[in-house]
Amino acid sequence: MSEKRKTPMMDELEKGPWPSFVTEIKKAAAKNESAADLLGLMERSYEDKVGHWKHGGIVGVRGYGGGVIGRYTNLPEEFPGVTEFHTIRVNQPSGWFYTTDALRSICDIWEKRGSGLTNLHGSTGDMILLGTQTEQLQPCFDELSSQGWDLGGSGSDLRTPSTCVGPARCEFACFDNLDLCHDITNTYQDEIHRPMWPYKFKIKIAGCPNDCVASIARSDLSIIGTWRDNLIINQEEVKNYANAGLNIRDEVTDFCPTKAITYDAEKQELNLKGEDCVRCMHCINKMPKAVKIGKERGASILIGGKATIVQSAFLSWVIVPFMKMEPPYQELKDLLDRIWEWWDEHGKMRERIGELIYRKGMGEFLRGVGLPPVPQMVYQPRANPYIFWQPEDFEENK
Amino acid sequence: MAKVMGQTDIGPPDFRKFLPPIVKENYGKWQYHEIVKPGVLKHVGESGDELYSVRVGSPRLVSIDWIRAICEIADRYCDGYLRFTSRHNVEFLVSNKDNLEPLLAELKEKGYPVGGTGNSMSNIVHTQGWIHCHTPATDASGIVKAVMDDLYEHFTGMDLPAKLRVALACCLNMCGAVHCSDIAILGVHRTPPRIDHENLAKTCEIPNVIAACPTAAIRPDPKNKSVKVNEERCMYCGNCYTMCPSMEILDPVNDGVAILVGGKVSNARTAPSFSRLAIPFLPNNPPRWPEVVEAVRNIVEVWIKDARKGERVGEWIERIGWENFFKKTGIPFTDKHIDDFIFSVPTFRTTTQFRW
């Protein structure tokens, strides 16, 4: 882009109180031709009401099948700076903790090797380096790697696992989800970097049922912290909340989904019927000083969550109501291996694990991976008698 | 300079290297937290240590200049430690309380929005849109900017009935947790793919194109060495276009935006749930999508007025009923709202219990 193209619609989006992505593109454009052409291309999209990107070709770095998304504009003559504008996914540290030195090391590389634009962060959790040329990919990776960074997943592989802030700064964390995320990310480097499956597979790890990383909606395998014993109540702190003006009945106990917890306004005390509690977190969220998670802690494992494409969106389904989560996490890893083997064997191309389970039946999945059926897996049993009986169900086969 | 060769499979840096000392000391031993004011969290450890986190909204698409600027701030007030949230916010981790007010003052002076905690609207989780996606039905960053400008006071304040999670995906692939958001802004295609018969066989694997269609609307067309689309069965998901660039789905005239409401991912109180269709179509009207901004504001305002304290959008709708949601918001209910895809049956009412 030799002449400075006018961008009135982009300029309009610099107004207003919320920080502007256009301002960010302009900052990068002051130093980088690709970013300048991205701004022009965006204005063109705003005029045409259509995107101007072509499908990704196969681009990447040596030894990896994923981590780079190829992107080319369909208007290369008009915007030569974005003829190639590939994305690099950099695997974020667990819980998105950084030092300023670490972030600057990325900035220095990206200033030299790319557009200077990033997403903090992408949907899967990676740091996204947005826009560079094919010839820059390998040197960029080499420099990232020499600074201790690695690429995340893309395509039909294990996508970069991600997790919430966990025990680093949250009293609700039911296990060390930061450690688990780091551990499995390292255990499954091959699965992350070399696509070999029917389709993508996402793992997200939430420290508690509040699920701040949306694992139940956004991951094929959701690991959600929970506990098995009772809530721990500190009645003195209950009184403090009451005296500080919290309307405990209206704001806390009336919302209890199972009426497991009730409030005695006279005594200013909470009463718990432990067997009715479903560990939803509401009372804990509202009164963190007074109500705490139990002591027998672990996680629930759920499977199949995904967005709408293709068959419909699924929320993940419970397959293990409770599993201890302690290093080296062998029980979880063994289960993952069995799940992936079953999916690999039965899955069609571009069939997520949830769709496969729906197609083959949950019963067949559970038998295939060797998980015992328990009532926590369903809201209610089936209402039809169309059972797929197995040979071993019959006396003569026993 | 000697050529550096990248080592593969080293994995991400160990997060432990990036934890501030106060976090290392209180790891797993936090006692409770409070929201001191909008955007400011105070976590107290069993040790009595106090950590303040200051949450700042970002535009998600940020330059390295922006990253360096926030690094300077973190060096000044946080000994160089910071983190990001799952919703594109930065959190400055302040272990020295004396630094809190000077940090807030500098953030205010420089125009960084502080908020997104408690009963507020957090940052909008969103996709790439026209910035980088190849199947978008709309832009992402532009709509997000326009909506956040309009609802800014709900990010910096905590006056909502409950938390509000808005998400945007630029096509029906629904990247991001759009399908489980209080309010989902979704780019939609509405016309079947236009087939480039000349190039299709050259650029695409025909069996894969056929298999990509969830409604089996795509059939082989051996005469043209191409495929045919049964347009009555197409629901414009764009899955075939993802597999094959010769199935053009982008449509500048007819693409636009749908609004879905009432989803959530948290297990708190009610089970996680999907967002459901409120408005089937709004036009693409850049640069500020006024129809979308107005529609989102309307839903938020009716919710604020009508919800009980603590009710998220979906919980509010569950209590008042969808029939009253449409009445109170003035959104017309149409045949488009009645599900006719695969799992429609459980959405049909099987009781005489309803409201007028």
C-alpha cells in the first residue's frame, strides 16, 4: 500500500470509551507494512460487507503438523502486505500467568518476525501472533523456542489445554489444576503438535464447578474440580455477613437448587442437609468467608462438549463423577488413552468424540473404554425398552 | 549471528516461573476474597497476606506497543507480574497495597477500563471476524467495540442483577463459548453455497465435501465432476465451504447477525445451559451495527428492570417464561424461533401450563 488509503469506517471505531482494536492496528501499522495493509483490507471489508481471506494452505514449521494457521487475502494486488498473513499459536503458560520479561521476549521476536499484532488470547487459550509471511515462520519458531516458548495445537490434534487461575489465587480450587494443565500439556506434546485424529480434541480444566474456563461448553473433555464430603460452614462468619447487611435468605439460601441449605434468621446460622447438596457453589460464591468447599477433593470428568457444528452443540456429559487429581495423574491419562483409541477406531473424519458417542450410543462408549455405569451419569434413566442387550447379559454366556 | 535452531516439543514455560512471590507463598492456601470496588479483587491468605488484582479490559486484538505499555505499568506497581483472564482481561497483581491507588490513578489517566468483576458485564469473548477468518458472516471486533462502547457503564460498574457474559462468534461454527452465553451475538449465513463447478474438482476432495454436510444436502454431480446442493435441506452452516473453497458461502447482502440469550456455563444454582434464539436476523451495518447494539441494550435493560437480584438472564427467563420474555422485550416471535433441526423435540411444550 503505497498511498495512504483513507479508512473512515475504521477511524469511526477509534471513538468511544472502550479501547479500540483499530488504534492497535494503527500502532502496528506505523512500523509494519502488513499491519498497514490489514487496516486497508478491513476498511474494504467494511465497504463490501464480506471477508477477504482465502482458505489456509499447508504452512508450518519443521517437525510440526499444527500450530500455524495459513491465511492469504483474496486481494493481494491491492493489499500486498497481507498476501500471506499466517497466524502462529503460542502455547500459553497455565492460568495465563506472565512476567513482564516473558511478555517482552515475545514482543521482541514478533516485532522482527511479524505484523506486531496479537490476540491475548485466542479462543483455545493460546497467545495468538497474528499475521506473518511463510518465510518468517521457521525463524520465528526458532527464536520463540530459544526463548522457551512452544507452539499450541491446530487442526485434527489435541488442542492446547487451558485452565483457570486455580490455587494460585482462588480459594475455590479443588485441586492443583495449574499443575495438571502443565503436566498433560507436556505429556501429550506429540498429540498437540502432530495432527493424527479424526478431528480436534479440546481439554479444559476448571478448578471448581464455577467453571471459569467454560470447560463444559468448550471442551471435548471437561475436568471440573469438585468434592465429595460436606460444605464447611463457619457460623461466626455467617453472623458477620448477616450483620454487614447481606440478605442471606433472599440472596443465598433461596437460590439453593435443592434446598439443602437453609437460614435460621434468629440464630443467624446456616443449616445444611449434606446429602441433598449438589455442590453448585452458589452459597460459597456469595459468602466465601463463611462457606467453604469440603476436604475430600478431586474432579468430575465429562465428555463431548462442543459448539454447534455439525450435529448441534453439546454440553459435556458426566462419565466419571469423582476422580482424585494427584500427580502423576495416571488414572486420568490411562482414561484419555482409552478414549482416544476408541475414537480413533470408530470415528469418522471430522467427527468429534461427542458426536461419535451420540452415533454409537453412550453404552457402547462406556463398554469400549471400560467405565462402570453410575446414576450420576444421567438426569434420568431411559423411558423406552429398546435396550441393546449384550451377549454377556444372558445366562448361557456367563 | 549464528542461526538458532528451534527445539521441538519443549512445551509451554512452567507457570511456576511466572508466579509472584506472594502467590508462591500462599499457593493453595487462600482463605477468601472480596470485591473491594469494581475491577478490584482482594484475596486474603491463611497467612493474612493480601493480594490485590486489578482487572482491565482489553480489545483482545492488541499491538506489541500495548503489551509493552502494560508491562511498564506492571513493572511500576506489580514487580513485573501480571496475568490474563479467560475473557481477554488483564489482571495486574498487586502485592503491596500502597501501590493500589497509584496504579488505579494511572490506569484511569491513561483510559484503561477497570471493571468486569461481580455483578458486571465482563469483556466480550469473540472470534476474528473480517480480521482473519475465512468463513465469517460478520465482523467480530467492530461489533464488540460498538456494544462495549454502548454498555461501558456496566463493565465499570456492578449494578446489574447478576453477572452478564456476552460473546460473539462470526459464523455458525460458533468458536468461543457463544452457545452458552447470557447474550450471544452470532454471525449467520442465510443463503446456500454457490458452487464453482469449474474449479471444484481441482481444489476439493468431493467425498469430503459431501461428508461435511450435516443434513446430507450435498450430492455428487458426476456430469460436471462436481457436486449438487439440495437447497431445501441446506441450513447454511458453511461446513462445506470450510472443506472446499469452491462452495462460496459469504453473501454481502444476506449475511448478518442473530441474537441468542439465556445460556451459562457455571454450575452455580442452575445447570449449565445453551443460549436460545431471541432475534433470528439483524443486518450487517458497519461500522457500528446500530441495530445489533440497540437489540443488545434493549435485552439488557429489560433484564435489569425485571430480574430479581442474583438472577442471570437465563434464570430470569426461566422464571418469567419465554412467552413473557418476548412480550417484555417487544421482540416478535416467529416461525424461525421454533426448532426444526435434529434435537428439536424436547423444546416443544408438552403441558397446558403457560402464561399469557
